[in-house]
Amino acid sequence: MSAHLTAGGTAPAFTLADSTGALHSLSDYAGRKVVVYFYPAASTPGCTNQACDFRDSLAALQGAGYEVLGISPDPVAKLAKFAGKEELTFPLLSDEDHAVAEAYGAWGEKKNYGKTYTGLIRSTVVVDADGTVAVAQYNVRAKGHVAKLRRDLKIDSAVSAAA
């Protein structure tokens, strides 16, 4: 099991393919704030709900200076189908060997219906423009997480204060 990231630490570098096969590196976003969220499986109810919440909040997040990257252990072809079906307009990245999830502390022991197994832990890491971790949240809920994240990042208050 990998250690969780903490605020103030350096976000691990990565390069992964998105749903179109294009490569995305964390360094591509240098100078910008990035919400990196890890989800277990495309096209499952919880993950679909969470991805659609990010899609629906994308304008507010981007308006506050945040980019969004979703990462799962799904292959590129599955991500392409998921992105198309749900009209997701932010990159979904394929981490089939879960090396990035491990580096971010989002891969480890889970319990489900009394069984313990190793898998992806639903997590969100916010990386500041300088590459440091601003927020690291683990075992987040699919439903309501994006709204909570927006409150934590004071996005809604910043948008309403600017209006």
C-alpha cells in the first residue's frame, strides 16, 4: 500500500494516455492548478455520477483557474466509450498498471461487503501551479464530492464575490 500525499509535498510526475490516445503529463499543466481525481471504473454508477459532476462543474472550476484530469485503471478504449457516452469534456487518463495511482496513494487495501482486497481508492489531489500538493483527499464519496471540493477550494464564494 502506498502512502497518501499530504499538502505541501511535491505531486509525483506522470505521463498517461487519454481517451483519444494523446499523452498528458503533469508537467504540461505547469503554472496552472490541476484537480487530479482517481476513480475505480468507467461506466459504473458511482464513477459516472462523479464524472458528470466534474463535467457539470467544469466551467466553475476552470473559471477559478483549475484544470481537471480523471485517472482510472481502465484501458483507453473503455475511456473513449465512457467519455463519448457521458459527453465528458476533460481528459480521462488510463493508468492500467496503476503506477500513478500508487504514486499518489490512491491504490491500496479496500473493504467492500466484508471482503478486503487491493484496488483503486477514490481520491482527489489538487496540485498547485508550482507542482505542490494543495489538497489530498482519500476515500471520498462519488456523490456530492465535487460540490464539497468546490466549497473546500472556495470556488463558489470566489465566483459569487467576483460577480
